Amino acid sequence: MATKASRSAARIMMAPAVILLLGWMLVPLIMTLWFSFRVYLPLRGGDQGWAGFDNYTRFVSSSSFWPAVQTTLIIVLGVLAITVIFGILIALLLDQPIWGQGVVRILVIAPFFVMPTVSALVWKNMFMDPVNGLFAHLWRFFGAEPVSWLSDASMGSIIMIVSWQWLPFATLILLTAVQSLDSEQLEAAEMDGAPWLKRFWFIVLPHLSRAITIVILIQTIFLLAIFAEIFVTTGGAFGTRTLSYLIFQRVLESQNVGLGSAGGVYAIILANIIAIFLMRIVGKNLD
Amino acid sequence: MARSVTPRRKLINTTVAWAIGLLIFFPILWTILTSFKSEAEAIAAPPIFLGFDWTLENYRIVMERSDYGRFLWNSIIIAGLSTVLGCIIAVPAAWSMAFVPSKRTKDILLWMLSTKMLPAVGVLYPIYLIFIELGLLDSRAGLVVVLMLINLPIIVWMLYTYFKEIPGEILEAARMDGATLRQELIYVLTPMAVPGIASTLLLNFILAWNEAFWTLNLTAVNAAPLTAFIASYSSPEGLFFAKLSAASTMAIAPILILGWFSQKQLVRGLTFGAVK
């Protein structure tokens, strides 16, 4: 159907988007790669020549590296576990006939539209404040000592805040997947006397597997990069310094661009490994 | 897979679903309620839910003290312009990929998506440096460009999936009748594509409005949007719950309302057509 003329027109129409994205990807990427091999301290003498792989080895061997990796993993895995498990349960519930389904759906989705700085601040002050927070009131009501959440249970608190933001995303996608499930199959299984858990395990869960994989992959990419939630709550203190936050601090706070860039390259490689799996799934769907 | 159930079962489901929905929504509800309290009522123990003296005082103080209008205007300009600009660049690209696909179309689409996966923190310093060199730091123009670029892959993808659903025969018929490429684009495609483009604009406006890495790192005073306005409340002296709530409510209200309209497009936009 496509003529030669329309093909070249198509190429011209694609050009701006492709060129812009190519520039957006390559220019900073090459600069980050370049800096990562330099001794570059903007406030202490500027660019001081080649560093070889020093920045790479120093980034990994610094005492804050492994704790940051651990923190990142705990946050990502914690949020994934909470959002996927509760996402499935809520999706199954919302799929049932209920009164006011549309309104409940809106209530559940709402946190997704709250900007990250707002949700972090609201949770930090109005819920987790050890003196005036709602949790403190609740704890005192039951005769318990209020907890200073963001310093004594910092990881749990961050996971809680981020999960609240991402639960709507998981729920919405899983709900879309649940709704495409063929109900005849389930009814047949029910008539054959298969108990609820078995029906869930052998019919519902396999049907959802693709959606679950996509939720996990997309969320992982965004969760690896969470920033505002840590920036406004703990500022990386109390063991909440993730890998991205560590790189941010190296680059902008301690102005060691070489070291931070090496960290950035690690982060880019990590994100790409996950992205490859996501691309495969999305790519298959294109055919 | 919705099925018919007994009324008793439906009642139980409804109760549980509403309880969960209200629990999830509660932090937002609580913020909105607190924004109408006095500072004393906001931290009263035990907490007051509805029986307080409703007041608009906090909104007045926040608007007076912090130049809220400027932050709001920055948010509107940055999110709006970056979205519109993104669409202008993405519509022709998505159009050509949907209607004149080549062997490489799929690779190009996937590659575009992969640029979205680039961790921002990995390229923070280069962008920072480029911004200083070009005098773009703390400027709205700079943020418009950056947010346009980070959302461009999503815009192209969403438009592509919408355009794919437009039957190609209609375009062929128009071409047979002697329509030029330009006419085809303006008179045939555009009217059919408007709903898809509108949804794309809406979702990307929301994403740009809430973006909180580049907006926090590349602005100081002049170009700071609402994300930065709220972050300024994180300092201990800003710890006034009622005013914080009023500021938060003003920052999220427009987007909550827009968001409720866009929930159907959300899945398509965020899973790149992989979940339908």
C-alpha cells in the first residue's frame, strides 16, 4: 500500500521525534561516560585529568555503596510485594458486582494523581509525625508509645508511602486483565467443585501472569528512580539512602562529578537489564 | 469475568470494597478536611473529623504568603507547553509509523521506549551543565524542553496505539480520490484521531504536572512549579498542618479532577499497549 513517495514522507515525519530522542539519549550519556573516567571536582579544581577506572572502583568500594544497594533492593522488593499482592486482591474484589463500583474505583485510583512531594509531606507530617501525627494519636489511644516513624522505622515508612502511591497503578492494570478473563472457564471449574483457592491458583493467576510481569517490570524501573519521596522525608538519612539518592548526593551535594557519573553508569546498566525484559514482552505484543 | 451473585454476597463485597476504597482515599480526604481547620484544630488531640469551625483562612494565608499564583502559573505553563510541544512532534511520527510501517518501525518504537528507561540521576550532571552553559537553569523554557523529551516516548506510543485502530482503508480511499498527504492529514485523519490525541494530552499533562525530579533539581525561584512549592514546606519551620494541607489541596485538586477523567486511558498509556 505504501508508495515510494509516502515512504520518504513518513521518514521525514518521523525525523524530528527520532533526532530529538537520539540527542536526548546520546549527548548526556556520552558526557556521563566521559566524566566517569575523569577526576572532576567542579568546586575543587575542576577537571583534573584522566582517572582510568578509579571512579568505578571507588564508587563500589565506598562504605556507602552496599548499604545503598541493600536499601534500594528492600524498597523495590517491599513495594512490589505490597502493590502486587494487594493489587490482585483489590482487582478481584472490584471485578465482583458491587454497588457504587465507579466511585470505589475512583477512590482507589486517586493516590496515583497526587504529586510525589505532596504525598511524601502529607504522610511525613500529618500521619507519621511523632507528636501530632494521626498515627501518634492512634497509638496513644491504644495506650502505646508513639513511634517516630521516619527515624526509627524509616524503611517501613518509605515503603508504606511509595506503596500507597503505586497501589492504584498495579490495581488498575490487574483489574483490566481480570476483566478480560473468560468467566465460562471459571464457572465450569466451580461446577466441577474446584474450591476457591484452586480456581484462583490454576485459572486466575495464570491468566494474570502477563499483567503481573508488566506491573513488576514497569514499577521496578520507576521505583529504582524514586527521588522526591526520600528528598522531602529523610533526605537520605536513617538508612534510606538508595542508589539513585547516593548518586544524586555525590554529584550535586559533594560535587564529585567523576565519582557520581561512575555511579550513574552503574544505574544506567542496571535499568537497561530490566528494560530488556520489558521490551521483549512489549515487542511480542506489537506483532 | 463479572458474574451474578446472591444479594447477600453482593452486600458483603460492597461493604469490603467501600471500606478499602475509603481507607486508600483517606490521606487525601484528611488533607482536604485539615485544610479547612484552624492550626489549633489541625493538631487537636483527639483529632477532630468534621465538627470544627470551617474556615478559608489557610487558603488566604498561603496565597498571600507564598505567591502561590506564580507556582501555579509555572506548573500550568511547563506541563501544558511540554505536552502540546510533545504532541506536535509526536503526531507526525506516530502517524507515519501507524500507516506507513516499515521493517524498522517496531525497533524504532521499542528504542524510543528504552530512552524512557534511562535513569534520570545517571544524566543529572550533564543536563545540569548544559543548562548552565545555555543559561536555562531555573527557566521555564528549559523545563518545558526536558519534560517534553522525557514524555515524548509515551506520547508517541499512545498516539501510535490509537492511530493503529483507525482503519487504513479510509486513508486509501481518500488517496484514491486524489487527496494530498497534507489534505489526508488535515481532513481525514485529524477528525478521527482527535479523541486519541485528547486522551494523550490529558495523561501527559498529568505526568508532567507531577514530575518531581527535574522540576526539583533544575529550578530555584523563577521557574519553580508546584512540586517545588510543596517541597519548600518540608523545612521544620513550615510545619503548620492546616496551611500545609491548604497548599497541598491546591496543588493536587486540578489534577485529581483531570485524573478521574483519564482513568480509562491510564492503562493504555502506562503499559504501552501491552495490557488491554
